[in-house]
Amino acid sequence: MKHSLKTGFSFGLTSAIITTLGLMIGLYSGTGSKLVVIGGIITIAIADAFSDALGIHIAEESKNKNTTREIWEATISTFLFKFIFALTFIVPVLLFPLTAAIIVSVA
């Protein structure tokens, strides 16, 4: 796997899991609403993916050792992996009652 794609995958995966679970648990505790939790997941999938992709882009540019193509590959792969992994947390919310969905997601 190319270094730029590995960067996007590894950062996107870990960040998506941590931030999405944190948001889900907070929204569940605060509202208990399935619709609010789904809205939060979609929001974080988009907004946090853009934020993390920009952070990776700037970090890769500042290293001054990657080509422009590698920088953009890392940026785009970070966005896509973060977005896709965050959205996977919608599946348990749609399939199970909210309390069970939270437990399944944490597990």
C-alpha cells in the first residue's frame, strides 16, 4: 500500500472510531433520540472528515518531502476513509434499538 494511502487509512480509521463513538454516546445520553444520533453521525462524517483531511494536507505539505500528488492522495484518502468508517456506525442504529446500537457500536 502506498504511504499516502496508508496515512489516510490509518488516521481516518482511528479518528473515525474515536470521534464518532464519542459523539454517539454523548447524543444518546443527552437526547435518547435515534434521529438525533443518526444526524450526528452524518454531521461528523462530513465535517470531521473535511477537518482531518485538511489537517493531514497541511501536515504532509509541511514535511517538504512528498510530491504534490502524494499530498493530495493522503488528503483525499483521509477524507474518504474517515467519511466511510464514520458512516458505518449508522448501520447498528438502523438495525437495533438505540441502547443496543450503542452497545454494539462500542463493542
